Amino acid sequence: MAKNNNSEFATKLGVIAATLGSAVGLGSIWRFPAEVQENGGGAFLLVYLVCVLLFGIPVMIAEISLGRAGRSDAVGAYRNIHKGGSWWLGGLSGVIASYLIMGFYMVVVGWTFEYLWDSLTGSLYSGITLSDPSITDTIFHDRMEEYICSDWRPLISTFIVIAINIGVLMMGVQKGIEKVSNILIPVLFGLLLIFSGYALTMPGAAEGLKFFLAPDFSKISMPMIANALGQTFFSLSLGMGILITYSSYYPSSTNIPRTSIIVSLLTMVVAIMMGIIIFPSIFSYGGDIHSLRGTTLVFVTLPEVFAQLPGAQVWSVLFFTLLLIAALTSTISSAEVVISFVERRFKTSRVMSVLIVMLPLCLLCALSSLSFGTLADFKIFGMSIFEFLDNFTTNFLLPLTALAGVIFIGWIAPRTVLRDQITNNGELAKGLYPILDFIIRYPAPILILIILISGLI
Ligand code: PHE
């Protein structure tokens, strides 16, 4: 067991804050309610929870073990553990996944920035009368549609958030961000708690909760399971090389299973609280649940909730600030995966590496932002550029990368790697090891493979 002195306590908190900072982001706050809405409500929640508990946590443990044993960037970690073969490609696909995810994620961070700005100036709430909830709903809905479909405004805010990322990444400061997220993540939890408490008192709360919590088993299908697994990987930052990179900084005393369980459970709690906030509000404000595009949910329904509260602007500013910070602690971690890889591989300076990675990203983000407006008719496999980047990474690349990770740790790396990492070289209890070893070697790869293949057919 770890000793209880101050420095170790601080380290443990730091490890959890950093990992949680990467995990808690738009995935649980923006993407999760959208997925629930598009996949039939409670049944999706149920499948998601099962996926996190059965696969999310073991895969997280596998990736963190890989990173702490390999002690390098995502590609280097594979090479340090196993010299020959092409397994390092598993690390490379994590690096690519991180990059492509930023291609659409930054755009949503840009929307968050715009909504924060409009909350600060008050323009988001100007002209809103609360007499008729369905009119309020239409106004916020139309504003969002008009905003994301326009060419320049979303692009400008996306470039601003990329610039913020570049600024922080160039300084190479990770500590500041970790300290900030140490304070802000608990505040985010506090706010979510207040908002969900309020949402429960809304007139449509019961109906909303029924949609969110009561599973309709007829909605469970292969594509839906694939989406739930994709959401599991996305929300826990699996298959992106992030955990491999971060865990290379974990002290050797970190209890990997415990850290993974805490991070996963807290991420699930955030997602559940978001559902408790969003669905009662949709049903209360008369908005038709099926008329809203999932991607716009948070930006339409939350301002509606805020508009009802005294001090709407203050709540709105608080929420979008925290959402922005939660998102930035995620984007910085994914950008770092790519930057540190470039830095090591091409031996470029820090500043050069940041620019090499982030400048082309502006182009990719511009394409996915414009795919709501000018480029709406440009389809890849029937999807807009934004939807394609989201679906291709989440439902294909993340599971593929995670599959490589579990096969590598379960079958290719020496058997001692997983055992030593889980038990801290025998210091921690060994009880969990056989179960985790079994899941990582058999059900996890088999199921990920089945779902991957079924998604392709
Ligand atoms: N878990 C993160 C989230 O939910 C995933 C992520 C990390 C996405 C980094 C983008 C960048 O937001």
C-alpha cells in the first residue's frame, strides 16, 4: 500500500486530475446526450454503462500499463516493450486518431467559445421572453442553426481556440493546466449537481427521465452497441495514445486499477448528470426531441434552462467557461500526443513541432466547420466531413487502436508486464490480476473485433 505522506498524496491527486482532465471533456458533456438522443434513450445509457464497466475499465488499465511500462510517446512505448514487428503501428494509429478527432472537436470547442462570449456580452439572452417555452426553444434552436451554418463566425472562434492551444503548448506548460483543472473539475461537478437538481424540478422531468433512464430493449441493435462502444472509448480517452503518453509520467507507486476505476466512474457520473439535465429540459420546453440535431443539444437546451434561472447570464458564463476549460484540458492532451511524437520522431524544436502539428489542423477544422454550411453537400460515405471525422474515428479508429493495445498487452508483451504494472511489482493485492488478464486477453479483443467488423459490413 502507498504510504500516506504529503508528497505521495499530492502525486495521487495530480495523476487523477490529469487523467480526469483529459477524460472529462466534450465527450461526456456534449457528445453523450446527443448519442442518447439519437440511439433511443435509456437503452443506450444501459449499454454504455455495461461497456464502460466490462471493457472501458480493463482497456484503460491495459493502456495505462502499456504507457507506464514503455515510458515513452505512444509509438515509442510499443517499441520499448517489444522491439521487433510492426506493433508500434498501434501507437501510430492512436496518434492519427488524436489528430483526426481534433479536426471536429476543435470546432465544437469553438462553438463553446462563441457561446461563452455571447453569454458575457448578454447577446445570447437578448430578446428572449419566457412566456411561451416553445417560442424560447425555437429562438435558441434557430440561433444555433444559423450560427453553425454560417461560414465565418464559427471559423473565427475555432481559430481562436486553436491559437489558445498553440499558446499553451508552446510554453510547454503542463503544470499550470493541471493545477487549474484540479480546482475547476470539482467546480464543474458542483455546477452539474446544481443544474441537475434544478432540472429535476421541471414540469417535464418525469417524462424526460423516463426517456433517459427507462431502457426500451427493442432499441438495442448492433449499430447501437457499436455506437455505445465508440462512446465508451471516446469518453474515456481510449485508443488515442493519450493514456499511454500520460501514464509514462505516472509514479511507480500509482495504483493503476484504482486510478482507472475512479476516472471511469467519475466520467460516467458526469455523463449521467448531463442526461439528467438535458432530457427533463427538452421535455419541459416543448421542443420535439427528434427535431433537434444531436450535435446542437447542449447549445440549445442548456441556454433554455439558464434563461429560466435568476441571473441567467452568470450561470451561462460559468457553465461555458467550465465547459471550455474541460474541453481545453482534453485538446491539449491530444495535441500533446501528436506534438511529442513529432518532436521525438523528427527531432524538431518544441516551437516547430507545435506549428507543424497545429497549423494544418486549421485547414482540417475549417473543412469540418464549413461542412455545416457551404460544404454541406460534400459527403463522404453519405456523411458530412464533420460527421465522417466523428464517426470514422469514434466507431472505427478508436476501437482499432484499442484492439491493438489489448492484443499487444495480452498476447505480445511478456506476461509479466501487465502483472507487474497492475500489482506494482507485487506490492499491491493480486486478486484483480487474473480477472483483468482474462478480460484483456479474451473477451475484450473478441468483442471489439466483432463490433468493428459488424460496423464495416
Ligand atoms: N475523453 C475526451 C472527451 O471526452 C476525449 C478527447 C480527448 C477528445 C482529447 C479530444 C481530445 O472529451
